[in-house]
Amino acid sequence: MATPYTYLTTAEAADYLRLKERKIYDLVAQGVIPCTRVTGKLLFPRHSLDLWLMHHLEGDQASRRPAPPVLAGSQDPLLEWAVRESGCDLALLCHGSGDGVRRLAQGEAMLAAVHLIDPESGDYNAPPRLGLGGMRDLVGVRWVRRCQGLLLAPGNPRGLTGLADLERPGLVVARRQPDAGAERLLRHLVTREGVNLQALTFAPHLALSEDDLALTIREGEADVGLGVEAAARRQGIDFLPLHWEPFDLLLRRRDYFESPVQRLLAFAREPRFAERAEALGGYDLGEQGKVVYNA
């Protein structure tokens, strides 16, 4: 019988999958079916069961080789920490969201971490607008929501209060590489505020990560730049919040249940993940783990 619940009990999961309860317990013991324990009780996210079923379809999906265990795309302090602490054995190759999308499409990465805003609609991480509309097995999982804003020198000596101040004469703005999500967001925000991007004075060298941008400001090579709160806190500089954004993981459906991905997602449900997010600052975990796109 159909159930309206998002999380299913063992009996409901057995009915949903047309299996016996004993078989469900066997699959749990083998670690091959997605589930979680709440106060000792097994619960099964229905959307994860759907993906699990798709993963086990007969046909050409099963014949393809899995992607290498690489997480490409945008660098993020919380994600970086979680990859290390979870023991998921994913290699990090973080050269910006655009690079991650390309590597995912070319089969060079198992996951792509992205935060790419569409300048026309303001929507984030829409696969058709990222050139991924042809991937019929694409899945998007919400990692976190992050606070983006202006990273400032300690004490904010230039007295900056918003994006309009970026046009001040003599002010040097740190900048990310062209296909980074932060660079696309910077162009979107300054255009929306009526700031002339061409009038800004940029630092001579591009910052290739969130931490690189924060270090550029801390070391006095630039006065300000757009980045995440966690990077500002980690480098001991000031932060002016401007914008909350979704930060997602994109992957092929066949890779969703590969061990590295499942270990990372399982770790993100542990209490110490939430504790670390709180300590770093600028993260909202309200939708963490939610499947936001399923081709």
C-alpha cells in the first residue's frame, strides 16, 4: 500500500520494494541499502530507495565503468574537512565549479561540487544551463547552504559597507578564476547593484580557492573580495554577509551508491559534522543530503 511518508519503516520499505522484511534486514546488514537509525529504529529515505532501485537496473547503466573516486569543483572548508574526516578516500581536485562540471561530464570525476548562479533567473546549479542537460542519469544532492559576502582586512580599515564601495578609487579587489562560482556570483551581484565591473581595480593575481582569496586580503595584497564566511573566519579577517547560496554535489546516478559517496554522505549525518559547521560559521544544514535534482 502506498505511504505518504518521506522516511519508511522496515515494514513499509519491504512493502514498497516488494520484498520480505527478512530480506530488508539482510540488505541492511550487508550495508547495500540506504537507511538511517533514529533512537535504534531503522528508517529508509524513500528518495534514496528510488535511487537505489535505479542503480540496480539491468542494461547499459550496469555495463559502464564507475568514475574515478575524485571530487572536483569548488573548494569549500567544510567539504574539505568532511572528505578528510570521513575516510571516504575521495581525492580532491578543486579548481572551481566550472572545472568540476567539465570533469564530471568527461568522466574524470565521481562528483562535482558546484555553486553556479544563472545570471538571468538567479537560479543555482540548473543542469541544462550548465551544459549537463543531456546526462540522463544525473543526480544533484544538497550539501549545504553557504553565506557569501565581502571578505575584509581585520578591523575593516577602509570602512566598507557594501558592494557600492568597490568603486572607490585606490581600492583593490581580490578575484577568483573566470569559471569559479564566486566569480560568476560577483558579476551577478555587482550588476544587480548597478556597480560598473569595468571600473574596479583588481589584484594582479587570481585567487584559485576560497582560502587563497582570504589570504590575499589578510596579507594586504587586496582590500576586499567576495567569498564564504568560513574562509574569512579561518584566516582571521572580517566578513560582511551579502547572500545565501546553495552548494550542491552533482554525480551520476550509478555512482550515488559507490562506497566513497555513501561514506561521505553518511558522515554528514553525524553530530560532529553539524558541530564543525557551527564552528566554521556561515553554513545552513537545513537541506543537507536532500536530492534536489534527479534526471
